[in-house]
Amino acid sequence: MKTLTRAAVTAALALTLVSPRIAAAAGPELAYRLTEGQNLNAFIRDGAVAAHLLLRNGVDPRILVAFPAGNSGTGLWFERLDRSAEWRLDAAPKPVREGVSRGIVFSAEITTPRLVPRQAVLSNVRYLRDYQSVGRFPPEVAVKPSIAGDTITYRRPRLDGAPGYGLTLRVIEGRIDQGAIIAGVKGKIRLEVTALTGDAPLTPLPVPQLLNARAAKDPAARNALAFLSYREKFLAGSWRFNTYFGRDTLMSTRLLMPALRPEATEAGLNSVLARLSAEGEVAHEEGIGEFAILQNRKAGRPGDAAELDYGMIDGDYMLGPVAADYLLGPGRARAAGYLATTLASESRPGEREPVGALLVRNLRFVLAAAAPFAEAPGKAKLIALKAGRMTGEWRDSNEGLGRGIYAYDVNATLVPAALEAADRLLKAGLLDPYLSDQERLRFKRAGEAARVWRAKAPPLFDVKLDNDQARRAIDAYAASMGVPATPALTALGGYSLTFHALSLDAEGRPVPIVNSDEGFLLLFGAPSARDLDTYLGAIMRPFPAGLMTDVGLVVANPAFAGDEVKTRFSPAEYHGAVVWSWQQALLAAGIERQLARRDLPQATKARLKAAQASLWRAIDATRALQSSELWSWTFRDGRYQVVPFGAGKADVDESNAAQLWSTVYLAVRPPAGK
């Protein structure tokens, strides 16, 4: 379980280091710690310094510092220990500067006879991430240690000769012997560690300029959001994704919108608009810093211009709905002026365009992509993943869509929502300055195209099982997972089971995995009362009939799929039977939106309220984890219990301790009176 400790940061900081280092003279603007599973995390942001320190406990210790500046980092992995050991942070990280490089200094101790450095990686965080997950990184960024007296130093310039990266370990308690660090007489090793990056810092968005008075007072979420928010962009998550991700920015901006100041919402939208392709596609991820240098070299290009990835498809259809909800909602009074402001392009250096023209570029792309299905609906006309890819939306691990190519969330919800956004903005007159007469005629067809998509796309994903089929599958899967079947079977009763498939495969066959993506429909659509009863009801049943557990809403339930598929959606898989914090918030916000409708019968509203209450009980049960990316579970002592993702030997990856879209509970609040 995660514990949260807010660091006391009011005292003045002093740092006695060898010249030319100069430490900050006052306490940092932001400093906090939290422990999650085997990871001790400490965050600091102070002016031009922002850093996330991670000390890994257990038998595989490591020291890692990730910087939002350039998405850079320094990491040192040690040889495996004979027995588990834990780090203790003796002195909280303090900002430090060495020439133009910036970073942190801290001291930590660990009780173990010896630490043997195995591998250091100093570069872009993507390479640290690669080494952590698959044990590889580009040979061009390799660095060897320099040992002098009680100090081990790793230092290298950036590949283009610019100021690079440094990691220094000074042994305070213990000694260095042939490259190994040996414990002192008390059996402890104590280190002073300095980590530096030469990459350019970002400009923080302070909390007073970020959140309005409606934002929850939750200190954990406020800390995480503050660490991840900058004028240039919001960061997706730390330590592993300390840079721009389009989808994460859009969904977080939308869910946080009721609690954000207008300038913060616009900063999020601007970061996406500035990175649009020439055709209007939303960039999924940016490769910057040393990663960009190396990628450009491989392509025969000089320099460190950002590499923008347009491989995902869901962001293309999120931008319009999120922008429309802002421009026709809390940003209505500012809408015309905001659309007229110009942005510098990140994808086309040297160009500037009005926000309105950039938004039209994306909506033009949406209309063109959606036209074939609108004209002749059929599975082959749905929006597929890009050729040769297994990923394309938020479930972006290779197995996340069950090897399907037509994602339910994109086709059944996001595409029609984007078409509706074009229609809404056109009718409001906000797009007029940016449309030609010919384009205006094309945009007038958006509303009808949306109605076709709404009516024809969702049924293509229907999975229907009779009661006997469903009960047999639930019983068998529950036994294989070591969880009780009775609550799930009782909730199913004598009914058949109908749910929306996670995706369709290349032949148009449904991938029969119950999934949490109904949340998108509830947030961006207006489903019929019958559909709400059927499809929301399907996911709100206890796992493994539906998705509900004591520790949250799992994002995938493969009980009704084949045995091979089940193994690919286990609680150890990144998008398997695990709980993602933001997916619960998405569903909570969607239910709240549906309850505000006036066209639903009272019986449906009663079921919505019951679902809302059940969901918030699960959210409250794991409130300490809300700022995390995701978590797994085990069933023990008659109940589901949280297991931090990345703590298990079989877990395929490691969760971020600060995740942008997990901070959305600052705006997504429990119902009044709860």
C-alpha cells in the first residue's frame, strides 16, 4: 500500500559542496515523498529544478533520478542482493547547480554488506525505461565510472556536445573496494548522491495558476499535478513518462476541466494543437533531448528537433470533443479571443497559426476519416489501427486490444463525439473565421454523419451469451483465478449476458473481453435508457461476471475469451485484469453526466445512482492510490487486496508514482451528501 508523507520544506536549505556548485538558498516550492510497493519516491520542484528521485528497495536495488528537463534521467542499477534491503532517505533532495547543469543532491543509507554497481544509464528517460524493462540501451550513450577515493562518478556530455548528465556517489559510511561499495562497521552503507542534467528546464505552472476554488483539497493529487504541470506541456507521468503525451493530456484536461483555471485548460489544448501533423493528426508522444538527437542521426538529420509520433489514433478523435466542451462551456466567454491567438508549431518549426485554424485542421481530418462509414456503414469501414501496429489507443501495450484492430472506444464513442463536436462548434459560429465556403458545406454534414456512427457502429461490437454459457465461463475462470464465483453468478441471476467487445479482429470478429471503455460513452455520448441498463449493468457486476472488485474496477475481464487470451489479460499485465485510477474517474464522471440528463426514466436513473454508489465505494477503498497509474490485486483472507503494480515478479512493467490522469479526482468528486 502507498503511504504519503509531506516533507517539511519551510527551513532554509544550505548546501556545502565544492565550487562551482551553488545551491538554492531557500526551501523548494514543492517537495513531497511517497512509498509505493518497493519504491521510495521523493519529488522536488524549485524554479528551474524539477526532479523525481526513486530508490528501489528489495533484492534489486537501484537509484534513479528523472528530470522533466529534456525527459532526461540518471539511473544506477546494482547487482542482485542475497537478501532484501531497504533504503532510508537521510536528507531530502535539495536543488543544486553546477555551471549550466541543474539537479539534486541527497543522502541515503541502506543496510547491506555490499553494493556492486552493475549498470549506469545517463540519458533520455526512454533509454532508462528500456534498460529497466528489457535490459538494453543504445551503445552511444554508454558511460564508464571514474573512481577517486570515496567517490564514484558517472559523467558524459550530450551526444551533440551540449552539457550532459552526471551522477556522483560519495561514500559517507563504508568504503569502496575494487568498484564495490562495502558497508561500514555498523553494517550500513551511506551515500551522498548528486544527479545532474544539462537539458533545458521547463516553466512550471504554479498551483494558484492551475486550479480554481472548486478543486478538491487532496494534497497527494495536488502535489502530483503540480509536479507534472508546465506552461509548455503537461507531463504524462513520472518517472517513466516525463514528457508530452497527447491522449493523456486531452483526457486529463477534460476530466480536470471543472477544477482548472481557463489558462491551464488552454495550456493543455495548446500543447496538443501545436503538435498537430500537417494533416491534422494528434501527436501521441514526443521524443526530445538525447533521444531525438539519436533518432535524427539515424534518419540522416542533424540537431535535436523533437520526433513526434503519430502512430496512435484515439487522440485524433478526442481533441474536438474536449475543445468543444471547453469552448462551449467554461471557456465560452473567452472562446473567440482564444481561437484567434496564434501558436508556434512544434511539428513545423518557424510557423505560427491561429488556434482556430489548427482546430479546424483536426476536424477536417476527422470528417474525411469518418466519411466512408457514414456513407456505407460496415465493419470494413470502421477506423482501424494503423497498418502493422498492435496498438493505437489508451490500451497501448501490444496485447491491450486482444490483437484486435478495430477498437470499441474509438469507433463507438470517440469518432461520433468528434463529429458532434464539429457540428456543435459550427452551429455556435466559432469556426466561421477559419472555414472557406466549401468547407462550411462539408462541416454541415457532420451532424448527420455522427448520427450514422452512433446508430450503426456500437452494435458491431455486441457480444451475447446465453445464461448457461455465461455461468460456465464465470465458474471456470473464477476457479482458475482463485476468486469466488458466487457473487458474480448471483448478480447474473437467470439473465443472458450482453456486453461490448474490447475490439474486433481483422475479420470483424469480436474480441470477447468485458472492458471499462463504456466510460467514454457515458462521458461523450447520450446512450438510450436500454443501452445504459444493458452495458453499464454488464460492467458493474462483480468480477468475473463484470469488472467490480473490492479494490476497484478492473479494466479487462477475459472470462469469456479463449484460454490463450486469458493468459494475456492476467493481473500481471499492464492492460489486463488490473485497476487503472483514471478509468474509474472516467466512469464516475460519465455516470454523473448521465444523471444530469432529463430524458431518462426514473428506473434507469435509480440504476445509475446504484452504480455510482458502488463505484465510489471502490474508489474510496483505494483513495491512497489515486495518484498512481494503476495497481493489481490478490485475493486473500476472503477479500481482494491491493498489490502495487510492478511489485510482483510476473508484472510486466512498473507503475508511475505520479500520473497526470490519476490527478483528475481534483475535479471528479463523489456525489453530494456521500
